[in-house]
Amino acid sequence: MDTSPYLRLCFPRFAILFLIGWIVLATQPSSAAENKDYRIGERLSPPASAKSKNNRAPQAVPVAYKEKTWDDLMPKSWDPMAPLKGLQLDQMKDSDPRAIQALENIREAWKSAPVERSLDGERIRIPGFVIPLERAGNKVSEFLLVPYFGACIHTPPPPSNQIIHVRTAKPVANMRTMDTMWVNGLMQVGKVDTEMGQAGYQLKAERVVPYP
């Protein structure tokens, strides 16, 4: 498992904001992901080759879908850390105006992060952590898919090109915050604002199953 580079650079530099985010996470429903001991910022194993924690081989990729990684969603020429270049965050206190401004700068840069337009209209398959948005009883029909544990719950949220807004063809039962899922469906480029963050992509899910 890998840890998100976004969190490695932004934490624990903004420790106060991190603690606020942790309180928010503590109020969310417990999830299967937590039971698997995922750490904040931890990513799932590369789907094409990695085995699950119980050593089962990954599921075969349906022919109709192209398997994607989260790196595929970022244009190769884009540098997510550009707003922090030249700053020595390790020498700043959380109350330092420069640190506060740096957080605001990266929030704005990540909110308008460029998307990979070649993905528009593709039928893809991608794994990630889920954040339910629209719930009716124990069924979820709308959620965010994110690349690492704690994303969109801790500060700052990931770049918008690392958040997928998902609507399902059929509601998914018993989905909990930070559960890990494979999502298959039609990808579209287009921003969606939610209370948990801005998504740069939309996915019309045709199949949602537990990861791996």
C-alpha cells in the first residue's frame, strides 16, 4: 500500500486543521476499510497486478471496460505540488500566515485541477474509497470515489481530478464511508460541487462491487 503524496506534503504541517478533520471522520459510520487497518492517506494496491490482503488474485477485468488507475486521471504535464514550490513548510508553524496562505493557494489550485479529456465517454473500471452522498434507508445511489483513505474528510481534499462523482444505475445496499469498491461505468468530464469537495469527473456506474 502507498500513502498519498498530497497528504505527505500537507501533513502534519497543518496540524490544527488535521485534528478538525479527524473529529469529522470520527463521527462518520464505521466502515469495512477501517477494519482492514487502512491508514489516513493510504492508497489501494495497483489493481492490475496486486493481490488483496487475503492473497486472493484480483478479479478479471470485464472486456467492455478499460481498467484505469488514479494517475491516469491526471494530465502528465500537471504538477499538483506547484503551488508549494519554494516554500519551506517544515520551518513554519501552523499559525504562520505563509502556511495559512499556502493552504489556501493549494486549495484553489486543486479545485481547478485539469482533467484528462481523453477519458470523456470511455467505459472504465477503477477502484477506490467511497463517500456516500445520497442515501435512502440503507441504499446509496450517489457517492464520491476517491484514491486514498480519509480523502475529502481530512483537510485539504484531493485535487478535483482525483475525485469522481458517481451515480449508480441501481442503489447499492449497506455502503459505508471509506468502504473500498470497484466501480465500472461510463466516464464523463465535468465538475460537480459537493459539500465534501469538487469532483472533476462524473461516472455513470453500471456495476459496483467490493474491492478487490
